[in-house]
Amino acid sequence: MLEGLTKFSQGLYEQALKRQKKNNIPIERAFEIEVEEMNIFLAKLDEKYYSDLRPKHTVAEAMDKLVEWTASQPKG
């Protein structure tokens, strides 16, 4: 779990640096934007799982389908 959190933190930092350079904004604002976008994505995951997938599938099936759905989302 600690390894996953470390990788997550590194990814967040790298994305914030990219946004900072691309948009020419302070790193603090870049982090805020990245976290806002992550919250939007997590809300979509939550909605997809509980509204669409879990009512029709077992937990394992719903999770597999959620992973597939996540992979099919546009990368931005």
C-alpha cells in the first residue's frame, strides 16, 4: 500500500509540473487543478460503479467492468 501511495504522489507531482510549465502557472495552482480533476474523475468512478455496474453484477464482475471502463476513457 505504501508503494502505491508513493507512486501516486510521484505521479501527482509530475502532472503538476507538466501543468505548471504548459499553463505557465504557479506550482500551487497546478496542484489544485490536478486535485480538482482527480476529484471529478473519482466522482465519475463512484457513480459508474454504484449506479450502473454494482446493481447488475457481483462485486468482482463490477470491478472488472469498472477497470475496463476506466481504460476506455479519453486520456487528457
